[in-house]
Amino acid sequence: MSKDEPEKKHVSDEEWARFVRDAEAGADAPKEPSARARMVTERLRAQDAEAARQGGRRWGRKPKEPAQPPGWRTGPAWQEMNGTKARRKRVTSAVAVLALIGLAVVAVRPELVTDHLPDGGESDVAAAPLAPETARPTTAPSEDVFPDTPTLKEPFRGSPALRWADGAAGIVVPEAKAVGGMSKKQVAHALKSVKNFLVAANLDPATLRGEYPKAALELLDPLQKDGRGAMEKALAAPGKDRDPLALFSRFDPADVRLVGDVVKTRGRMAFGKGERSGIVEVWTDYTFVYPLAQAMPGSTEVARTIVRREITFALYDPARTAVTPGKLTVHEMASSLGNSDCFTKERTGYLQPEFLADRIGEPERTGPSGDPYDRSKDLNDRPEECGTVTRT
């Protein structure tokens, strides 16, 4: 036998006998595939080859569809809409099992989803901040059919104020220019002083805790008759005709506490010449929303008090009028206090928010109802009598 000739393998008698028995029994006898089996096999092989070429999988992804020419009446928006639908279809089978698993997990631990929702359970679009107000709105903010209940974690849930600016960011000062015989510098000083006053009177944490609003008072002219002096007396001894709430937002820390450190703000500011030369007037209209809880330990209910103020300030030229240079005077003021008890005759000098627990067993309130978030109406057009709010 040549060294290049393959060695023949001899089969033993035992192996040959076993082969004969198996063949007669038909155990491992090869079978001819049917025509249908061959067709299916060839189709699967072709799909596997195509899927491998495109990087996809036969069980979860369709081959990329060829692009279709746009219709002659269609535009980009229509094409984008259909493109979105196509993308949704392509991922349906891939996420079906994950969705079922997710539903099972959420059923056991719903906080995994709810804790990651935006405030108020709103969509990202609904929770997006509003642009600054530049003119009086024509209508009140829309009301949700099923408003969400505020919580200690999300105190503005279910409120239109959810999209309002935070604190002083909502008080936008217009660009100054010379007007009414007052220079641009004097007008800029008036605008800055007005913003500082609104912040100190309505947003400063110390003022909100009921402390003496010294920073705000120092911006007012002490020479104004029935001005700063009258407010100082009202703070010292509040009464029916001496109410510091006309200018200041104050809460009694023994009764309530602010939830979080954010007060929502919305409104606008404008300026123009006064009744004569040497006067610049600054007109303001702002609404402040305060989330509150009762001061007692363990309180979890959140109530909101909504305060809207329309105030006209003036800065005089000291060369033409006997005033304190740089100080503001208050020409007109009007306010609306939403969810602050006005039925009690006693005036404490503090806003008094009502909670649901406070209303148990009490008779139904009477008087006109109003939406405290409605900024479309002038405050002078609203009734002065005590009424009820439609929402907080």
C-alpha cells in the first residue's frame, strides 16, 4: 500500500450486525423531504441571508420599505406624520414583551412611573413654562375636568400656576426710556425700585413668615400722606380700616407654613408719563400663588392662596415736587385674595388660607364666585363683597 493511499477502515462483525438491525427497523433511515418542506427551507434560507445582509432579524423586524415619492398635494407635515407611524410599526413587536413586563411591574410598584411624571402629571408640552405676559389675557386659564390634587412634593399640581415663573423671575422689568420730563436714568431707577418692592412685599421669605417688611417700607416715601405711615400703623395694629394685606402678603407661622421655597408669579409691568411733567408712573398687575400646609406636625394637606395686586407707583422729580429723592409713592392699589377667609370679622393682618378639614360641618358659603386665576378682568370691576373661589 502506498503512503499516499488512504487507509481503509475495517468494520467489525458486531458493528455490521447492529447496522443491519437498525436498517431493518427503520430507526435512522434517511427520509426524502417533501416538496413543501424543501420550499419552506429554501424560503427561510433566503430570508436569513437577506436579514444578515441588512443587519435585521427575521422574527422582529421588517425589511426597510422603499421610500415613496410625496404626493403632489402633500406637504412636510403629512410626510412627517406618516414617517412617525411607520417608525411606531417597526418597534411594536420588539417592545411587546417589555410592555407586558412593564405593566406587571407598575401594577406592583406604580411609584416607579408616577414619581417620574412632571408636576401635575402633565405632559412635557403642558408643563412647559409660559412666555412672559405682555398684555391682559382675554380669558381665564382653562380648567381641567379632573384636576390633580396638590401634594407636599408637588404643591402646584393641577394648578395653572404650574407653568408660571418662579418668584422674582416672573417680574419682568421693561426697558427704560426717558418719559414725562424724567430722564432714562430716573425711569430705570423707578422700574428697579418697583420690582424690588414687589419682591420684598410678596416674595421675601421673612415677609411671608409675618415678619416686619422693612426692606419694602424703606422704598416708599415717608412724606406721602396716608402712605408709608399708614402701612406702618396697619402692621402695628391691624384692623378693618388698617389692613397691611393691601400691600403685603403675610402668613401667621403659628397657623401655616409655606410648602417648598417657590412662589409662582405671573403678570406685567408698564410705565408712562404722569399727570404732569416730572412724574413717571409705573403700572403693575401681578398674581402670586402660595402653596401652604397647616403648621401642626404631620399635616400633609396642601392648600393654595392666590393673591392678585394692581398697584400704580409714581416717582417724582425732587426738583419739581417736595418728595424724598428716589423714593416711591403709591397712587392706586387694588387686590384680590383667593382662598383667604374673609367671612371672619376679625382682621389679624395675615392671610388665612382654608383647608378642607376646616370646612367639615360648616354651612355652604354664599356670595359671588370667582376664578382667582382669571387675569382677564380689571380688579375694579369685581365685586367687593366676600365670595367663594371656584378653584385654588
